[in-house]
Amino acid sequence: MRFLRMLPVAVLLLAACSHSNPGLDAFNRGEAAVAKNDYDQAIKEYSEAIRLNPQYVEAFCSRGLAYQRKGAQQNALDDYSEVIRLNPGFAPAFIFRGMIYQNQGHYLPAIADYNEAIRLDPKGHSAFELRAAVYFVQRDYDHCFQDLAEAIRLDPNDTEPLVTRAEYYRMKGDFDHAIEDANQAIHLDYKLANAYVIRAHAYEGKQHFQSALGDLNKAIELDPKLGPQYQTELKELKQQVAR
């Protein structure tokens, strides 16, 4: 998930304030292991850093990320909880713990963590976007679209919340708004294959089959790996256009 890319940056922000500590060498070895996608070795190194310095917030953060990338969600959750205990003002830790709760289907604690992240950093758009996804699952559409609107307002050049909102509109049958958001995302980045797919499905919902066919072909042109997934749909669209 793209939000996981935030954590190394967040850890660097913490590390910038760090003084020399006995776990630093092990921490750096852990970072090198992560760069090689060797998460088992990274976890060993971060654990050694924590053994040498039990207050090492950055090591807990990075070990949590390594656990999360390995799929060890509970271990990651425990590490993010320890980060919060050690540094309760660090908003990203609430975001990453909220993501785990969300993935586990524990929506109330996920929302609570996103709420706290927003309280600590009201200008950060990620927590709004993630909280919107929880609200959508809960069918709380008003709050969902409010959060996505705020995420877009905070970072109007980020295509992700636009694409997400376009898909949510499409799923609700609001094809015009779905097309509008997909248009805006494509305007920002004309190579967004998933935006073309969403717009194609919205056009299909409006029975604008020629436009749908054009967008689906464009999506496959941009990302050929989509081809097998949409071959049947392409065939059906061509049949609709030919009628």
C-alpha cells in the first residue's frame, strides 16, 4: 500500500533529532537489510538495536514496517503501540497502527487512531483518506465523502484521493461525479491506468459504450498487465458498440 512509503520518511524525521546511542550501528544494518527487501534480517538488526537501547523509537518504527511488509500484522501493531507510548505526539504511528486495525476489520479503533493523527497533524491528508475508506465500508457515505474532499483540498495535486472518490462514486451509481473525478485525476497524470478503468466503468454505467471501450483500451495500453483481466469486458463492449 502506498501509505507504507510514508514510514521511512517519518523515521528519518525522528532520526534527525536523535543523539548517538548504542543501537545506532544495528539500526543502520537494519536499514541496509530493508533496502535489499531482507525483512527477516532487518527485524533481527532492529531487535538488536532495541535491546541495546529500549527507548529507540526509530527502531520500533522501522521494525514495525518490516513486520508489516512480512504480513506479521500483530507484531507490527505492537511496535507501533510502543512508538505511541514512547512518543505520543508522533502522528504517523497512529496512522500506521490505524491501518493495521483497518486491515483486521477493527474499524472503531482504526477510526480512533486516524482521529488522533488528524488532531496531531490536521494538515496531513493521509489520515483523512484512510478514514474515508473505513467510513465507506461502514456505509457512512456522508463522512466518507467529507474526508475525501478534505484530503483533496489539503493536497490537490495528489491523484490518489481523486481516484478513490471516483471509484466510490461509481460504486454508488453516481456515474457523473465518478467521471468528473476521473477526468481531474487524468488531467493531473494522464498515465493513470486505473483512472481510465474507473471512467470506462462509469461510461458503461451510463451506456456510453464507445467512450467506455476507448478508455478501457487506453488503460490496457498504459498497463498491458490489465489486458487478460478485461478481455471479456472488451469483447462485450465491442459487441455493444456494433449494435
